[in-house]
Amino acid sequence: MVVDSLNHTLFLALNASSEPPQALVIIAIFAAKYLILLVPLHIALVWSGGTRAMRFMAITSVLALLAALAVNQIIGLGAYTPRPFVVGIGNTLMDHRPSFSFPSNHGTVFFTYAITLGLFGVRRLAWATAGLGLLVAWSRIYLGVHFPFDMIGAAAVSALASFASLQIMLRSGAGVFSRLDGWALRLLPLRG
């Protein structure tokens, strides 16, 4: 199939060589495994210290992330795509279970948050988050656990989930947000 051939060609162009520079491997492993922690940390900080509008953005982001990851699971279960190391292509430099490859959950987390931030007009942070998402996407391809199209699929799912979640929150999320915000105001020293 032409799509698979292109995906494999792009993968091999981005995947690590058989003897990669150790410093680059360390950076890639750090990006692939640990940068994802920045997204929930940032959402928690925004929720705990932000204005009411920022808290609304945080809860919308959580809804978008949950929706996007749920869609990923449905796609993964319904149309399993093996990872590169499962089909024996390229070099694998990081251990990973042989779960579905398409779309990438790590890519989805970053791209969903970046798109949601962009929809709320937080452009600089959205671009910075998207940049980190691209770094994570590269690292997971470089280390041999994802194909490039896994990341493109993640971006597509992210865009749909972010837009849909914002529409849901704007149309019918005010009541849920008000309850959550009320609980948070009692538990945390919030202002705004």
C-alpha cells in the first residue's frame, strides 16, 4: 500500500541509526518518557492559581484530553496498527509494550493541549506546547516506537476533540464548571 510505504520511508528517515550518539539518545528518551508530565502539571497549576476564565480553560482542556484519548482507544481497538518494532522495521532504543501504534497517545496529549490553548487565544503558550509536542513526536519516532503517521493521526484526533470539547463547554458546561469551581474554591486558596 502506498500509505504504508510512505509511512515506513519517513520512519526510516527519522529513526535512529544503528549507532546513534549517546547524548541524542538520552535527550530523546527524556523527551519521549517525561515531557508529557508537563501537561497535567500545567493544567493543575492553571486550575489552582488561575482566574475563573483560566480555570474554565483548564477544565475544557481536561475534557478535550479525555475525549481525544478515548477516541485513540477506540481507533486502536478497532483498527490495530502494529508498532515499528513489532513489524521488524528500524532500530528500537526504548522498551515499549506492543500496544497499538496509531494514533500516538503522547502526541495526542501535547497536540490536544496546544490546540485547546490556541482556541482560548493563549497563542504563545499554544505554540510552545506544540513545539514540545513536535519534540516528543520526533523522539518517539527516533527511538523506534511510533511511525510518523501515528503523530499525524494524533494531531487530527486532537483538533477534533479540542474543538468539540470547547463547543460542549460553551453550550452546556457552565453548570458542571460552576460546581467544580465551587468545590475547588472551598479546597484551594483560589482568587478570581
